[in-house]
Amino acid sequence: MCSQVLAIFLTLFSYVSTYIKMANVKEQRICINFCFKLNKTAAETHRMLKEAFGNQALSQARTLEWFKRFKDGRVSVEDRKHSGRPSTCTAPEMIVKVREVILEDRLSMMFVMALDCHTGHVNAF
């Protein structure tokens, strides 16, 4: 049961982490588009991204790539749709399943979270 909870928790953690990263990437693409419209160079834009986002800034290659896309007439900061395996993390049946597993064995879930966070104790509140 604990391994099942761990697997589900890691899947959810991965999804949330990916979502946060994607939100940050989208925000930076908006900044690149803004700088492009202000006639900044790609190099200036990348320096500003590094100053604003620190080590979370897009690489220079990604900045140049998006700068070129806007120069070529692209207006959207969204990724284009592509084929691939669909996400199962947001499927309603997966959400119900995760909720059931967590509610079924809350103590195990707290231990999994404590292990994942590398703490030596579990805080129950």
C-alpha cells in the first residue's frame, strides 16, 4: 500500500512541479515578446531575463529561439499542440483514485511525504 501511495504522490508532485515550471516559462515568453516589441535585441532580452528570473531564466538558446519566432510573426506564447501520450494526472478518475488512497491511509501518506522531504519526523496537524 505504501508503494502505491508513494507512486501516486510522486506522480502528483511531478505534475505540480511541471505546471509551475510551465507557468514560469510562459511568463518568460511574454517578457521576450514584450522586449521584442520594444525593439530590444535578443541578447539584451536574455540579460534582462537572467536578472529577473535568476537561475530559473530560460537558456540563451531558448531566448533566441522565441525571439526569432516573434520576429517571424508569431504572436502566441503558447506551445503548439503536438501528438504524444495524453496526461492522466488531471483525469477525473485519477483524481478520485488519488483522493481515495490518501483518505484510506493518511498515516502512510504522511510518512511518504516525510521521506520525500528528507525529514526524520512526521508532523500531524
